[in-house]
Amino acid sequence: MNAVKSILMALFFLYSGNAFAQSAEKEPPAVVELGGAADWNVTDGGSSFGPNVAVEITPIESWLELEAGVTPLFTRRSMEWDADLLFKKPWTLSKKAEFMVGAGPEWVHTSKYGMTANSVSGEGVLDFMFWPFKKHRFGWYLEPGYEYNFGRGHEQSLGINGGLLIAIP
């Protein structure tokens, strides 16, 4: 686990420059992500699924993107609500593809067997965004991630989100 954290932090700082210069086109002030999420708990082997919604803004062009999102995850016997705030470093790979590495805190509310619990987690993600049209109005994304829960049990999970990107003009 420490090796994964070290590798992610090293990649984040070592490759802080752009892969290519950012597009001269003005980026939209916000991008909405609508999609689905799947999560696999490495600790106990359980899996969960649910919808995902997030909003992404760019406060510092080519350096920082902020993403706030909410994901309810469902299993047969439990429900979990995740709310996260990710700090991402973007790279433009081409006119149609972007890549980001991000990390941030996550609040987790779990209801399992009639009992509820709240905890804080840390999350790391790789974000691939694809814009098929010249004007970045609609696209799609794929975001694999890793989560470490600091609460009771110190659960660890691997997950993936994916879906539609909608630029807000």
C-alpha cells in the first residue's frame, strides 16, 4: 500500500509539466460527469455498483482541476454514499484526449445491517477524458481509482467510474 502511495506521489510531482501545450480554445468553466460506478472491496472481496455525478472546474489552467462528486453504491445488504473532492493535475495528450492524476479526501456514509457509520477516506484516481468533437461540448470519461478508508477496519477498494461528459458554457 505504501508503495502505491509513493508511486502516485512521485508521478504527480515528477511529471508536473504538460505533455503537450493546452489548447488555445477557451475551456468551459465547468464540466459535468454523469455515469456509473463499480467498486471492489480488496479487504473482504465484496462488490458494489451505483450511479455517479460530479462537477469539475479548472481554477489554474494546465495545473489544477477540482472535481467534487457523489456516488451512492449498493449491495444486497448495504448502501454507501461517497462524497469526494479531488485535486487533479491535467495533461492534454491530443486535441481529443486528456489525462489527469488526482487525489483527495472522501467522506463515506455506510448503512449495513441496520447500522450506520461515517468515516473519512483518501482516494487516488487516473482520469481519461475523450472529446470526439472539435468543440469540447460532449465527451466521455473513464476513471479507475483506489480508496483507503481511515475508519474502522481500514477498508481498501479498487473502483472504476465511467460515463458522459457535458461541458457547461
